[in-house]
Amino acid sequence: MTDLKAQKRSRVKANRRKRESQPREWKKHFQRLLRLTVLATSCSLVVCGGVLACRLLCDSGYFRVDQVRVENHRRVSQEEVLALSDIQMGTAIFDLDLEMIGRKIEENPWVAAVQVERVFPRGVVIRVAEREPKAVVNLGYLYYVDGTGEIFKTLEPKDSLDFPVVTGIDRQFLLQNSKAARSLLVDAVALIGELASRSHFNLRDVSEVHIDQAEGFNLYTYVGGIPVRMGYGNFAAKLDRLEKIYQDLEPRLLGLKSIDLNVNDRVVVKIDRGTATGRG
């Protein structure tokens, strides 16, 4: 009898491929590992050496502050800026917190923004952007208002009063409706700016800018305190109409009761039939 199992086993063995073992290239792997180790070690030494060199250079005093320059200041003195910055001479220039220094200087109400920069190797420059007052607002005390409608400083005896006075906004309204109050002050500053550019009726002719939340803006003339009713918006066109006739009106201001510019294409002048009194 034929042994089928034996034949099957013999065919299977005959079909298998014989694998030859490949010798491992240990020398090549070792050389590659050695190169990587040397490279990593070299990089570490370079970095550590650089850090150590920088540290030694900083400790040597080469980067210690010996000059602070203040630029673009007019109302705030250099001494005030330096005192607020609290930069000590001899401090390492890398130890300065520039953002914190800027915040300290901005505590001065005249300062709107500050830019602080390192000037290598031993200097610091402080660039100051100051606020420009555009008007004085009466809130029980007098305050300066800038071009953005922000109330930024209480007036002191040494401060100038040579600015238009804005009335009609009280402290309570300002606290309860800060956004609306600021918007009104922005419009007031815009009206003042429009007056500043005029030839015949300008800031010299106005003693007060009054804000009435119902009626809008009223200007009071310096002579006689005559109200000029401006309402809201279109200030340029309204002042254009007034300037055309103001040279004729000016000599008769004390006899007027009011001037209304809220009627389209007209100037409505009311005559005071009684004794002329004024606020100016």
C-alpha cells in the first residue's frame, strides 16, 4: 500500500523556500549611533556655552541701564515720566517689564498711551502720547474733555480755562448713562471743531455749548448770551446759513431773544421786546 501521508509531507517540504540568514551589520549601526551621540552632545555644549556666555555678559554690567530718554512730552515733564516709570539706573535691561512700566506712566491723566522700548546695549526710550483737551465740562467741578469725548482730568489752579465750556450733563446722568453721555460729548467736541474753522461766527463768539437732551445743542453767544439753537446734526450746513447773515446780526445781538437754525434753509431770529438781558 502507498503511504499518502508520507507523500503529502514530502511535497509540502519541497515547496517551502529555504531562507538564508543575513548577517547583521553591527558595525554600521554602531557608527551611526556614535555620530548621533556626538552631534547631540555638541549641540548641548553649544547651547549651554551660549547660555553661560550670555549670563556672564549680562552679569558683567554691559547690558545695565545707564540712559533713559523721554520723547513727545509737552504737558508732562520728563521728571514726572521718569518717576512714574520707576526705572533704576544699573538695572539689567532684560529685567525690565516694559508693559508694566507703560501702565505706570499712563496713570498720569495727561498720558493717553505710552511706548517703551529697549535701546541696546544700555538705553531705554519712552514715547509719550498726550491727551489734547478740546473743552471743559462742568460736573460740579470742571473737567477737561478730549477729542474722543473722554473726561480725563479735574482742572487745577495752574490749568488753562481757555477752552469752550460744555454744560447740560450732570454727574448722575454720566454715571447712569455713560455711553450716551460720551456720545453727546463727542458731538459737542465735533461742534466745537466746526466752530474753530469758521471766520464770521466761531469760538470767539461763543461762551457756552449747552446740551439739552430734548432739544439738542444750544450755543450761547459771548455778547448778550443769546441762545443759538443747533439741534442735532448737520452742524456745518446750519453754521453756513448763520454766517451769511451774522455780520448783520452781530450789532443787534442785545436786542435778540434767540436764533434758531433748526428750520430747513432758514435762520429764524426772535426779537426780544423787553429789556435785553444776557448770560454772557
